[in-house]
Amino acid sequence: MSKHLQHDLERLQRSLLDIGARVEDAVRKSIIALETRRADLALEVMSGDPGIDQAEVELEEDCLKVLALHQPVAADLRIVAACLKINNDLERIGDLAVNIAERSASLERALPFPVPVGLGPMTDRTVGMVRECLDAFVRSDTALARRVLHDDNIVDDHNREIIHEMSERMKSDSSQVDDALLILSASKSLERIADHATNIAEDVVYMVEGDIIRHRSEDDA
């Protein structure tokens, strides 16, 4: 690998980590806004999304420039390909954080509504997955990437529990239906964020090992 290519690949990684830090912060703030009914925090998440979108476009352009200028092969090509795919997943995570923030702003105008206890652990595990899949990317750590794949099941379990709890609340008190639906939407967004983190983890395995593990069972991955 030439020094110029190495420098450009490192720059791509730094840019990707910057976007990752932004979306991780957006997800956590959106849930805090939901739990505390802080419209100002929700608006902060929404106002930060255009910056994430712009960073995503710039990184994609940088990846294409590296492909055109250096024509990387083998492992170097897989790094650029992984950056392109991870970049897209991170942008989608940012959009989902905005979805949660929009619903958080709606809840502030509603009557007090207790947030499910499981939402906190679900948020912690989801944000942890985003952070860990990016750590796995930087460190080329496939063992950590595979742990992220496993943790997706934990987030799915939390989502099912919240669906059950909100369904019971709606059955017992029809006045809670609108607020419960907002919570369900936020939970679904977290579940989808975890899916995007899983995609990133799969891309890390491909980048390091050259092995495509999508659509495999957990034992086979």
C-alpha cells in the first residue's frame, strides 16, 4: 500500500467515526427527549440532521475519489467498500433518531405518560451496538462485530416486551392509545437502528475476512 493510499484510507475512517459519533449522540438525545418531554432537545436532534446528511454525502464523494485515484484491490478495496456501506447505514440511523425526536416533541404536549421501564435498557444496548460496531471497524475486530450480531436479539426482546406492555395499556385505558402508539413508534425505530448496527457489523466481517455473512444463521456467521 502506498503512503498516499494509506493516508486517504485513514482519513475515510476518521470521517466515518465522526459521523458515527454524531448519530450516536442523536439517538441518545432523542430518547432522553422522549423520557423527559424536552422539546428543546428534540429540536436539537432535528436541527443536527442536515449536518449528518452533508457529512454522509462528502464521505461518499471521498470514497469515490479514492477508488478513482488509487484503484485499490483486495483488502484495501474492501475497506473502501465497507466505508461506503457503513456510511449509508449511519445516515439511516440519524434519520431514525430524528423520527424519535419528532415523536418526543409530540409527547411534551400530551398528558403525563409513564415511559416503559424497558426503554432505558433497550436504548443503552442499541447505542452500545452502534458504538461497538464502529470500534470493531476501526480495530478490524471480527469477534466484537459478531458480539454485535448477537446483541441484536437482546434489542428484539426488549422491543417485544414494550409492544406487549403498550398493547395492555391501550386495552385497559383507551385514553392512552395515542401516547402508547408514539412509544411503540420510538421502540420500533430503536429496533431498526439495531438492525443497521448489525449491517455494519456484517460489513466489518466482510472487510476483514472477505466473507459475506448476511442471511446466515447466527451459528454459521
